[in-house]
Amino acid sequence: MNNTTLNLNSKRIQLITWTILLLFPIIGMAVDLVAPSLPAIANDLDSSSAIVQNAISFYLIGYGFGNFIGGILTDALGRRKLLLGSLCGFILVSLCAATIPYIGILLTARLFQGLMLGVLSVVVRAILADILSAEELVGLGIMIGMMWGLGPIIGPVIGGYLQVYFGWQAGFYFFSIIGILGLATAFFIIPETHTDPHPLSLTIVKQNFSELIAHRQFIAFSILMGLNYSLIIIFNTAGPFLIQTKFHYSAIQFGRIAMSLGIVFLIATMISRYLLTKYQAKQLLSTAVFGFLGLAVFSVTAVYFLKNNIEFISIISGIMFFACGSIFPLSMGKGLSLFRHIAGSAIATMYLICTIITSTSAALISLVHMQNNIPLTWTYLCLTLVSALIYWKLIHNTKQL
């Protein structure tokens, strides 16, 4: 804790903390706010649904590499430069997407949106670590999760209304506006909090990365994170076309469904944290992995009777969102616990692996023609099945869990 060096009083620390907390919903809504507009973007830019759905996968690729790069650079360059630079970059690329109506520009902008927010997410967590004690950080963890979770809840609703009343460009103007507000607030409130920058050592980076990728359980937990977050991402990628194009619901109605699923995810994370106080992580993880696999098997059987039923796919997607909210935080927590001595490198690597998997899932689902509920339900089953296999082969019989 650097309060003595930084000369920050309690009121200033509280102000910085709340400024950072208010940035988390921006990160959380970057996928969900755009999702309701995907069919309209495809129509307006005369592009196929498969190409337009890459707006999700491109963002995820950028976000993964942004986390990784930000984790490496923040200790060498400091916090404030990267914080302000990432917000400036986010504003500029959002304006490019809104004002230059070409699919190539939009996809490139989404890649750089992800890159900027990936850097931002690492930097703001590092700032909190600079100004708060370990006990305060633990207590703030739930609040960070809740603020991030607001993004997937309010994002699709905002995106739906912006799409219906102003068009798809409005979502990117919205990103620019909240980015400007975030930049102005951060500029005046958040100082440089890293008072002892370390020279960038590629040798150390390589050494840490080699240690991480050689650890079988760490990689397994990272893969579990990616597979289960893919349950959310494939809905955000394929769901707009299924619900709006095939079932003929509006972007606002899709946004309301997505908002409900976001609430389910947030509730699941809170329940998971509570259950950790009562049961062992191994017991919870095993129950969740195989329990949700069983539900996915049941859903594949039922979907042939309800293949055009929007209530069915909404309920099954809700179950999958709950699965992600249950398994994702458990996997991340156990993975990070294996490398406390290089936690920054560990979380950067975990998110890189996670986003590579989720972006690949989004790209693959974009190639599937969504005529009804069957393809999406089978995709849920495939992801939960692979999760169960990874857990059984690489985690279940180890002593680390």
C-alpha cells in the first residue's frame, strides 16, 4: 500500500476507488450493448451474418491481448499513462466505427476496442492494489464483480433501445460519450499510483510465461474459464439472429431477454461465492461441471419438440448462463491460487487463454445457420461435454484443488 508515498487521505482514496468502480460497467457491456444491433449491421453494411458476428470474436481477441499486454506494461510504464491512453484509444476507435460505414473498419474498431478495454481492466485493478490494503481489496472484490456485472445487465437493454430509435451507430456514439466522461473524470481524480516502476524485462516475462503454460492444472482451469464463458458468448453472437431474424422479435425484446440472462449470471456468481464458505471448491466444481452437463443432455432431447419455442431457448440459455456464473469464478480463483507469486502474469495468461477460446467459439458459431433452437442447444452440449472431459482428465484426480 503506497498511501504514505502518495500522500492520499481516506477521502481521496474513496474518490479514486469509486471512480474506478464506475469504469467497470463500461468493460462489462462492450459485448452486450452491440449484440442487439448485429442483424441491423449486417443489413445496413450489406454483409453476411457470419462476417458481422465476428464483431464479437474480434473484440474478444483484442480484449485477451490487451489484458496480456497491459499486465506486462503497467509495472514498467506506470498506471496513469496507460489508463488515460487506453480511454483515449477507446473513444477514437468507437467514433471510427460510428462514422465510417464499412464492415472492415467496424471489425478493426472492435478489435481495438477490445485491446483498449483489456489494458484498462488490468490497469484499474493495479491502481486499486496500489492504494488499498490486502483486506480492503478482498472486501472490494464482490463490489467489483457486481459493477462489472451491471454491464451485461444494462448493456443489451440500452443497445436494444438505441438500435430501434437511433440505429446501430448510436451504440458506438454511446461508447464514445461514456468514454469521454470516464477520461475526464480519471484525468482530474486519479494520479499516478505506481511510485516504483520496474524496468521491462523480457527475460522475466518469458520465464513467468513458461512456468505458467507448463503447469497442467493451471492450463486446465484457464480452458474451463474459456469454455464456460463461451456459453455466454455464443448466445450473444447467434442469439440476435435467431431471436430477431428467425423468431421476428425486436432488438428491444432481445435486449430484455439478454438482460434477464445477465441477471442470472450475476446471481450465480453471488451464490457461488456464498457456497464457497460452506463447501470445498472441489465439491462445488465437480457438482457444477457434471450437473450442467446433465441438463445440457436433457435440453438436446427436449429441443426437438420445442425447436421454434423462444421460451425454451431462453430457459436453456439461462441455465447455461448460470453454469458460467458458477464455474467461471471457481476456475479463476483456483487457477490464480496456484501462482500467487506471479499473480499479475497469471491473470494475464488466464484471460489470454480464455479469450482465445471464446473468440474461437464466437467465430465458429457465426458459421452455423440458425434456423431454429437445435444448433444453439447442441453447441451448449458440446461446450459442457468438453468442460467435463477437461475437468475429469486434468483436474479431478489432482491434489491441487
